[in-house]
Amino acid sequence: QLQLVESGGGLVQPGGSLRLSCAASALSVNRYNLAWFRQGPGKEREAVSCISHGAGTTNFADSVKGRFAISADSATNTVYLQMNSLAPEDTGVYYCALGSMGCSSPQFEAVGMYDYWGQGTQVTVSS
């Protein structure tokens, strides 16, 4: 059964770092693209980053470029989101999503391009 399970969220002070994990079961991360989205309080769900591990491509939202990094481990079918220099506006529930249309802009940012979603992990940036 295909499943995406996020972990690694928590409370962090501004300027701090967190690493989120998305463990994928019943699929190979080499065959799909996986993305991270987030939804802040009172906001719409927005794309953060995408990785197409098999194609060797990544993409990032402008708001996180230079601060976040995405990677994948095909041996464990896990995708990671390293988040540095966190700010209060990064607060939200972070979701992992599975798609098959690649990570090019602007389509990687479209919620409708993804077929499966995890349950999300809460990230709170606050002093």
C-alpha cells in the first residue's frame, strides 16, 4: 500500500534549522517526483520544493531559495527537506506529496499535479 509519512517537525527559534523526512512505502523515489508543500494558519497550501531523483532535478519556491535544500535517498525511499535560517513565516503544516509530472516550473507548484499526500508535520518558528 502506497504511503507517505512525514516526520521531523517541531518548535524552533527564528534563525534555527530543522530537517523533515518523508518516508515513502510501496514505491521507488527514482520513478516519481516528490514535493514538499506547506500550509500556514489561514493560508492556502503552497509548494516549497520538489525533487525528481531519477532525473536529477530539483526546484524551489522563491521564498525558500538559498535557505532550504531537498534530497532523496533511494536506498531507503526517503526524501529530506533541510530548512535553515527559519523565520516565523515558515510556520505551518508541511506535507509530502507524490507526483509523476516532474519538477519544472510552474507545474510543480500546482496542488492538482500530485496524486498522493502524507498527513503532514507541524513546523512552528517562534521565539
